[in-house]
Amino acid sequence: MASSDDEGESLADTVSNYYFVDEKDEPISFSELPVQWNESESPEGKGKQIFLHGTADNGLQKIYKQVTAWKFDLADAKPEILVLSKENIWIKLQKPRKIYEDTIRTILITVHCLHFVKKNPETSGKSLWDHLAKVFSLYEVRPSENDIVDHVTLIGEAVKWDETLAKSKLLVTFLEEKPRKRKAIEEDVRAEAKSGFIVDDDMIVEAEEDESDEESDLFDHVCSICDNGGSVLSCEGRCMRSFHATVEAGSESKCKSLGFSNDKEVEAIQNFFCKNCQYKQHQCFSCGLLGSSDKNSGAEVFSCVSATCGRFYHPHCVAKLLHRESQTEAEELQKNIAAGESFTCPVHKCHVCKQGENKMDPELQFAICRRCPKSYHRKCLPRKIAFDDQEDEGIIQRAWDGLLPNRILIYCLKHAIDDDLRTPIRNHIKFPKIGAEKKKGASDLPSSGEKVVQRKRSLASEDFFGKRTAGKALKGFEKLPSVIKEGNSPKNIEKRSSGPVLSKKQKVVDMSGKPLKKTAFMKASKATANESRPSLGESLFARYSELVKSRKEGKPDDEHKKTPTVKPAMKEMTSSLALDADNKRRIKALMKDASASIKLEDIIEKHKVPTTHAYSSKNVVDKTITLGKVEGSIEAVRAALEKLDKGCSIEDAKAVCEPGLLNQISKWKNKLKVYLAPFLHGMRYTSFGRHFTKVDKLKEIVDMLHWYVQDGDMIVDFCCGANDFSCLMKNKLDETGKKCSYKNYDVLQAKNDFNFEKRDWMSVRPKELPPGSQLIMGLNPPFGVNAALANKFINKALEFKPKLLILIVPPETER
């Protein structure tokens, strides 16, 4: 390291909290400087002036110097980066300023990459990226090849100057391939370090909506109907299947799809559960029959415990497949599965060699049949399961690469291929038949609103109107005498009659849709008794009275079946409901006006998501993390641990829980931590990832702040959380005799409702508050990654031009 007689220069040999700017005072990477590879050579300047800012001597001395070159040293345990000042002094860079990290992120990753390869010349690509992921674990985006693609020239020069790097096959291959920047395949979002000033804080995690998230390497995302990819809708349930939602989405593969009419209808679905998961009726993947999967009410089929499987089996079906040669073992396993013991289905062992899968070795990747529980290693595939047609040998394509993650999709020789579809006949999926074809259970009952609609329809529409329903109504009355025979009491008639008779639960509905009380109903009948045209109520009541009277007099029922009392009423009632052309036209016009008055923009505005929630990446979470995946993964981890505890091989544990799943669960935890915080840490948290300041710290702030407050000021807390701050301020100001007003905003109800307004801070307008000269604002905004949310809240506060803004924010907040 160069030294200087000047004390100030020697103090500047190591600089921390540094950043670089150009002549326009804009942040710039030091990699814009020329690299000095040889001490004897002076680097050629690029004509750009770059200045170093930072501190030395443990922050006691501020540094501001123009620099002319840079270099790196890979010899030590950690790589060192140095810049050359205009005075020819090498300055070691120790730690960058937090907000400057993104500017130099790619060059830091590149230097650390070269350092690791120099220490480990034979390293593999996986080891390198695992190492870099650990080194840069606190960064928002996980390191990827894109980061070093920016510095291919630098890597090439480093390989020329360093013999050890030149021996690395990894670097040599990388340079020979001349890589181009590609779309990032993964962005692992990390939470920032916690601050002791805040109650244990789980801050909001932001994630890019990248459909190529790493979990796509684990889970199947092809349509379960046609086995093709494209735009699919994933089930939230335990089956973990995906489907083409619309015919258009599956048009390429002639998929019948789920039958939704358009994409807007699909987007409106918040949580999609297929009919099998919705009603807990799943098919056995072996025999294809439906069975209950509800463990709470006696399950018939059980799911494979492997985290990425989602297949269900009858205990006897899967036991027979797993123990083909031993009936005793099969029967024992069948009993254990029925009793709740976990199992791994045959899909996770090669049908030929009976060994597990290794996704990292292409030859040991699985080829999985889409119609039955049969898998092969690539190297074990029968010759007739080919990747293309071989007409000369009569072989048709049965295998496809690239549709399943790190696997091969096949149809085994057991299934005939349809010439038109290029797949077997697509009758393999059975959804449970719900509705008229099945007696409704508790879970199938309609909602309360639906019940009302159905009841009105059965009384007003089906029983009374139209030719078909009029006939049914008459038949219902014809059956009444047989019911009445059981007893003379009207109560018995009400309870036992299956026809449209008045009961305690059912009320007759008049033309206006309003229920008629029994007394009013009887009065109306009597009042119209002498009129030439009997009313609907009169005809019903007359018929009912006549039947009761006949029962008392002992007349045979057949005599009354011939009575034509009801038919004229029904006929006249039906004709009275007929609409002329003018009325039809007016109703259509009313319907058209009503539909035109409803606009999607108005609905969106009315149900606008709070700003803080929008920043929590809820859409990403909902799209990629389904309940079925999470539940299956946790069960798989437990099952794998149990297998290891029982002495099973690591191979058996991997069949249940592959290594990549553990990394995926860790990523899910990062994404979900905001939503899980209330359950993990109690009521200190909310689902919006807020963090509450400790009360003793608030008291310290109040003690300092109250001196600056004047009579008539307004204290505004734009993200009040528990709403303790304003309460403490009021108590303090009351003691000093100052009278102020208060406004406290938050999107969730605060524990203390003192001057609280449940509202998104971003929706507050300057005209709603006093002039800035009377405003004191704060206090603790949600942080977000790299203070993105804090900056948003502060920028909003600055629109009001407050005389004082007091904040608790992370260091990377914009100043």
C-alpha cells in the first residue's frame, strides 16, 4: 500500500461508507475508471472525471478526492478493491454506502466471482452461484449470470493476466460462449436487517412478477386436460394441477378447457379450486375412480407425500403397485395408509431399475407418464417411447422435452395415441357431479342469498307459471288427500305435505314479490269470494278448505279430483302475466340502461387496494404460492425427516422432499413473512407488514419535539399503527398548556381511535389539512425494500410543505 508523509493522506488509505460521482455530481460506478493491471504501466485516462466520497479513521475524517484508476487484489481471504487518487495514492475501499450498493452491484459480484474461481479453479457453476448467493444474501436480487455478462471484457483481461484463472474451465467456457444478457430466471428478495429501535420488524418484501420464478423448476405447469403448456390456471388445492381456463387458451392443443368464456372472467377469480379440491373428491391415479379425500369424514383416497406430486390413490391400489411380489406386505401397507401413514407413490421410482431421480444428471431425470403411475429414467426409456415419429418402424411420438421442469413428458406403451389429438383420448379426468345428479351435502348447500332465490322460484315460478309447472302444481294438489289421511289437524298437513301448501317456512309470494301474512291471505280470499273471477289466493284457499271439509264429511277423494276449481284460476293467472310488445321493449330498455351505468373503472376505484398493500406484492404471492403447494411441501419435509429418523436412505428422503424444495420454502417464507407476521408474532403486527415503535422511544421523541410545537398546530401521523404517538403528544402538550389538533391515518383500524381516520395516506389531498406552517408530520412509515415505501410516504408528506417532518426511517432513505 502506498503511503504519504502527509497525515491526511495516510488517513485516507482505507475508506468506508464510500460512493463515486462524476463531474455532474451523478452517482457512477468506479468500474468506469481504467483498470491498472501492471504497476509499471500507467492506465490511459478515459477523459471522465470521477470523484470519491467517503470517510476514514472510523468516520472521523471525510474524504473527497478525484481518482484516476482502480484495481483488485484476489490474493487474500477476501477480495480487495483499490482506487488510485490523483496524488498517486492507492486507497482501499472497505464498505460502500448502502444506497450506493445497487450502482456497483454487478462489478462487486464480478470481482467476488473471480476471487472464488481463483481459490477454487475446478469449481462447478452451481458451487460458484451458491457462494455468491451467500455473499450477497442481503441484496434485493440474487446474483445471476447477467451480472457478470456486463463485465465480460474485464473477465477476459483477468484471465490473460492470471495463470490460475486461465486454468478454470468454467471461465474459459463462459468466455468462449460469448454470452448475452438474458431475462433473469430468479430474483430472490431479501428483507433488510432489523433495527433495534423498532419492535422485531418483518418489513414488506417486494418481488418482481416474474413467471419464470425458480419454483417453476419444481412444479408442473402444463394443462392436466391436454398436457400442453401456455396460459394456464393453477388450482390452489392439494392436487396442484393446472388447466387451460378458456378454449382460446388451449386452442393450439384442441383442449376442451374449463369452459370459462374469457380472460376477464378468469382474472376475476381470486382463489381457484378445481371441482375435485373444492368438494374433496379426487380420482385414484391408478384405477381412475373418484373417492372422498376428506380425512375428517372418512377418506377413501390419499395423496402421495412427495411435495411436487399431487396424485391420490386408494390404499389397496397403491399398496398393490408398491408391493407387486408380496401380498402380505401389500396388505400391511394398505392398512397403514388407511390409518393415516404417509407413502410415496410409484411415480418416484424408475419402473425399470427401481432407483430414484437425480435432476442434475440428464440421464437420471425422470420421464413421467401422464396417464398412469409409471416413470423411467431417460437412460431406461423403452425404445418405442420415442421423441419423434419413426414411420419406417411404425413408432409414433410418445415423449416430449421442455414441457415439464427438468423432466420428460411421456405416454407409456399402455395408452393408445389418438392420431388427431397426438395424445391418448382425453377422458381421463373426472370431476364430481354436483347438483341435480347428486344429493347435496352440507358443503354443497347454497348460500343464504341463493336459498331465497331458489325458494321464490319454486313457489312463484315453477309451481304457478307456465304450462309445465302448472301441470306439476295440479299433481301436487291431487296427492294432498293421501297425506291428510294421516290426521285431521292442519298442522299435520303443513308438516307432511310435499306439494305447494302453506307452511311455517314457506310463504306465498304475491306479484310484487312481498310475502303475504296468513291473516291477510285469508281476508283477501274472503273479500273476493263473490267476485266473478276468483283470485289466485282464493282458489288455493278454497281448494284447501274443500279438501278438509270433504275429509270431515267422509266423501271419497276421487270426487274432488274432478273439481275444476283450480284450472280456470291457473289459466287466467297465466294469461294475466303475458307481456305485450310495448312492455317488453320498456323492460329491455331499463335493463340496458342499468348495465350501461355499471363501469369497471368505477368498481376498481371503489375497491382500490391501499398503497401499502400494493407494495407487498400480493399478486405475486397469490400467483406463485398456493395453499396446496405450501401444505404439500411442509408435509413432505416432515415425512422426509421421519424417514431419516427411522434409518431410511437419503435416496428415500429425496424422493419425498427433493433438495431444491428446501430452498423454495425459504423463498416462500421471505415472500410470505408480511402475511404470516400476525400469526408468528401476535398482535404487534398486521398483514400489511407494519412495524410499531416502542412506547419508551416515542416518549423520548415527544420530550424533544414538544418544544417546537405552537398553539394551533396540527400533529399528523400518516401511518399511526397502534396510534400511541399522538396520544403521548397530546398528554405532553396539555401539561404545557398548548392546544393543538391531531390527524392519524392508517389503512387498518388502530388499537386507539383517538382522532383516527381509517384511510390510505396516499389519498389525502393538501386542501384537507391546514397550511404547511401549521403542520408537524411523521412518524414511522412502512420501509419496504431499499426504503422504497418510506420514500413514497415522505414524498407524499412533502406535498403539504410541513414546517417540521420527524421520521424513523432506514439509512437508505433518500435525503
